[in-house]
Amino acid sequence: MSSIQSFGRYLPDRILTNADLARLLDCDPAWIFESSGIEERRIAAEDETIAAMAERASRHCLERAGSDAAQIGLVILSSATSAQRFPGPASQLAQRLGLAGIPALDLPVASAGSLFGLALASQLAPVYGTVLVAAAEKMSGPALSEPLDRNVAILFGDGAGACLVTHSPGTLGIVDAVLHSDGTYADDLRLPLSGPIRMDGRTVILQASRRMPAAISEILARHSVEAASVHSFLLHQANNNLTARVAKTLGVSADRFFLNIRYCGNTSSASLLIAASEWHEKAVIEVGDYVCFAAFGAGFHWGALLARK
Amino acid sequence: MTEEMQTKLAAIVSRVAGKTVNPDPEESLFDAGYLDSFALVDMVSEIEREFHVKIPDADLTPRRFDSLARIGDYLTARIK
């Protein structure tokens, strides 16, 4: 069984508060919080690249694992906001870590990217050894592009997360994963080559509120695990109101769902690993405890992954 | 749409909107301010419970639930 060895994260220093955004969008800061559960988000420097942010998170992850980059046999980098069509930032991340020559794979999957990366890594670790899964996003640029859409602009922030997946026993064993995609909704959440993010929020929320708990139920049923017995749920940090509805659908107390969107915003694919990194530093988990990861995003792509201490 | 169905739907919209409303059947529930994205999710769940139907994911488009008349047409076709 593949396992997760450690997590890492990087958040830029600059903070954009709801008060800052409210001035820009001519709206009430309280409305931003009520609509999203977000109070502030981080904004990367203009010259800060996806590869540079991913490197910071990856080095934090390696430090937490107490190991160096030389053990890594494959790099997977999820980002939907890199600066050019090709090459993607994965090979630059590998080069920055001193890993020039090893395979490096880009996953431009947006919000579900790190979940897909984790699931792929769990399958590829037996072949490549330790797999670095990183996710980095500069969502603030497209979110704050003209013409401004206040329903989009309030949500997004910048950041990076990372995770090491190995084929040997680690912190969390990866039990199984379910992944789904449906291109029917490809136009309902997208980032064109230029201009702002286009989002039909009603369709996204309606579909996410059904498909994410369904994926969680699917993976739990496959392993005869009751939702109520899962120690922690780690979701893509999209919106507090969405997470609350997922908890309600599953019949699980909302306090089982780790949340950091209040001070990070929605960092698309990076959010799951940023949240996992923070959760892992705070959580007290016992041997045998289950942890469930889940994400939903543009594509639509969604799924869930079950892990166990 | 029967009068009974319209009454039940208006009651559901009132519950998810958190206030008593009596929408015109053709009126957009979104444009009127009765529904937002999350209230829509709650309304669909209440409709399933009230009318004992399971609405497939593929049928979950906001346009289908935009007005009492549209919801009524959909439910009438499903329940038939």
C-alpha cells in the first residue's frame, strides 16, 4: 500500500482583506463573509512564479518528512494558472529541487488537481518510488481581471501545497480513491486564455453539493466505513457554505471537516494540500483512524480518497 | 401544475428563503431574490423529500428550477 509521508505548504505574505476587496468591488465586507466564509486571502508577488511557490511548499514538505529531495523519483505538479501554455511548471519545479532528469508531470486540473495527483501518485509510487505531489495557484490574477465579477473576485487567493507519497509505510496509508469527470459542464467553470474566470455559480454549487458527498459515500461504502467513524474530512476549500451542506448530506458533524478558507480563500488545486498540511500539524490521530479527502472543480472533475493512520 | 403542487412549492420556497413568499408561477425565483446558489441546493432537497422523487444529477440545472411553473412541469413529467 502506498502512503503519505508528509505535507507542506506555502502562503505568500501579502494579505487582501474583505475590506480591501469591498472598496474595489463596491460591496459590503459582511456580504463577502456571509457568501463565502472568507475573511482574507493571500496574494502572490507579481514576479512570483508557480514553480517558485511550489518549491517553497515542497521544501516545507521535505523538511517535515526529515528527508531530502534526492529520494524523489517523480514530480507531479497541479496548476491551472501557470504563465504559459507550455512547458508547464512541473519540470521547473523538479529543476529547482535539484531533480533535473527525473520525470515531471503537469496536471492542469484546477480545483480537483491535487486529489487527482494524490490518487495517481498512490498508483505510481510502486514504480517510481517517492512521488512529490505539489499544487500551486495564482488565482488572484484571473479572479481580479476586468470585467470584475464580484461573485468570483471574492473567492480566490494564491498559495501552494505539497505532499510526499511513498511505497513504504508512512504517516497515512492510502486505502483507495474514486475519481470522476464529466465534460457536460466544461463551460460552467473555466479560465479562458485571457480574461477573468467564468463561473456559473448556481450550476457549480448545485452539482458540487451532490457529487462530492456521493463520491465520499462511494469510497466509504466500498470499504464498509461509516461516515460517522471517519476522524477527519479534508475537502478542497471552495466555500464554507458548500462544506456545511456536504457535512449535512453525509450526516456528519461539521466540526469533522477541517476548514482554513477563512484566512486562505479558495486557492483552487492548492487548497486541499494547504489544508492537509495545516490539519496534519494540529490533528491528534490514532492508529486505525480514517481520513477522507475530497474535491470538486472545473471540468467537472471530482472524487474522494480514503486514507488510514 | 395543480393548485396543490403550486401551494406545496411556494411553501418550500418560503422555507428555504427564510420568509413567506408567494411567487407568481412564471416569475424567476432567482431574479426575485428568493433563491441564491445555496438556497437552490436546499430547495432541490426539499422537493425530493416533499414529492418523494429522486432528481438525477443530470437533471440538476438551475434553469429547470428557475420558476414554480418550470419546477411544476418537471415534476409533473417525473411523477406521471
